[in-house]
Amino acid sequence: MPKQFRDVSGGSQVWGSMIPGYGFANYLLGIISVPIETFLRRDFGERYYTKANFIAGLVILFIFKSFMGLLNMLNPLSFLRGSSGEEPASWLGKILTWYFFLGIAHFITIWVRDVTGTPRHSFDSGKSWLLIVGRSIIWIMNKIVGLFVRIIAGFLPGVYKQRLLASLPVFRDVTVFTERFVEPGFVFFLMLFAVSNDQPATAMWLALSFGALNLATGQRHQQDRAFMLDIRDQLIESRVWQEITEGKQTKQVPRLQRTFNETMNEVEKSPEVLETIAEEQPAVARAIAAVRARQRNAQFPAAESMSESTQEAV
């Protein structure tokens, strides 16, 4: 069945055609997210944490470090400090050094996993160092929400009560919660810490990293969710086609039933179109062929049994 998305915003393609530079901005934010992911995660996949990504992140940090003087000039606190105040040493130099060595460590980890036969999926986005924080927050949230759920379940009949209680715990995916909320929250806290310590260049990099991390992680989770939905839809459609093939009327996916009924009417008028349908929609063609064979067997059972006995005698 053809995919028909329901997205009133039009999606990224429409926004890209309407806003000049939208695609380039997404590309640039994707590069900016590389250094912060290097610090926040470990155990990357080989095709996720590539050499090109590592070098691009290195260039981003080097650019911020090079323009540190200009960013300090734009810092409002420099005017209040006056000419007598001393400029604090920038943290970006140490951050760049740590980024370089952490990146090398990630590549060594990928290589060791490869030669020892324990590789991660090549597109694995890594495992967050903050998972323990996310797990603790979700545990607290589940305790609070679970209390309200049990109170509500106490007013429901037995069957509905069991179903509601079976939904506990409400929050289960620790990895997604950590990547979507804990990691960006931690980066935002570091940005405020940099601002309070008069580090405008570092704060600017962390602010951009906060937005880039949200964008990159959100897009990746959306793609993962779309992949899972595609698999689920295929399972649902396979069950529906099985029911249609068995001659049952299905209400689970009305579009499939309508498609089958209309196509079946056309095949009855012009049987030769079934070959064309088989090329474009093999599932529809198989269901139609099975139903037509069942109809022939129901109309001429004696002829079918005679044909089978003749074949056995031969």
C-alpha cells in the first residue's frame, strides 16, 4: 500500500523550498553536534562516528577558538570590566585538546571491537554517559505517575483496572529520554556555567551545541520511529491480506479492502489486466488469484474432483 503521510507542516522538504539556506543550516548544525556527542557518548558505530565527522568537529572547535578574541570583544561584561580587568583564559583550548584525544579513543574502541568480533551496529549513535541520571529521573517520575495511575485504577471495573495497571511503568525507554532531555539539559547547564565564568566563546559554542544536539537527536529518533512504524504496518497489512485471501471482510485497514474490491471488479471485466497488476501490486494480485480460485472450486466442485482423479489415474 502506498505511504500517505499526514504532516500539515509539509515536512523538511517543504520548509527547505520555502526558507533559503534551510538545508545548509541543518547540515551545519549536524556538524556542530559532533563535538558535543563526542563528550557525551561512547561506543559509537563505525559509520556513525566517521573520520570525516571527527575532522569536521575539530574544525568547528578550532574556528570558535580562533574567533575567541572577537567574541570577547562582543561580550557585554568586557565593557563593565573596563581596561583594567584581566581577560580570563579561554576553556576552548583545553576542550579542543580533550576532543582530539577522546576522538582517538573512540576510534580505538571501534577498531578493538572490530578485531575482537564484538562490533556495534555501524550506525549506532553511541551510549550516553548520562544514562544513570536518566534512569534515576525516570524511576522518580514512574513512582509519582504510578501513584496517580493506581488511584485512578481503584475507581475502575476489574478488567479495565488490570489493563491500566499493566501499562505500568509509564516511562520505559531510558535511552530516548536521556538523549532527548537529560543530555540537552546538561549542555544547557554547562552553557550557563560558562556564562557565569565569563567564557563567551565557550558559552556560544555550547548554545549552538544545545540546538544542534536537539535537532540531530530529534531527527534520528524520528527516523528510528518511522522505521519501526513501517515494520508494524507491514505486519498489519500482511495479516489483512491473509484475511482477504481467505475470503474474509476486514475492517482493520479499510483502504486495502476497498482497493481489493475495486481491483477485483476490474479483473472480472478484463482478466488480462491481472498480469499488469501482478507487476505493480503483487500482494493484490495474489489475493485476487486466490479468491478467484476459491470461487471456481465452489462453482465446479465435481469438475475439480474429476480432474484430480483423472490426473491420479494417469
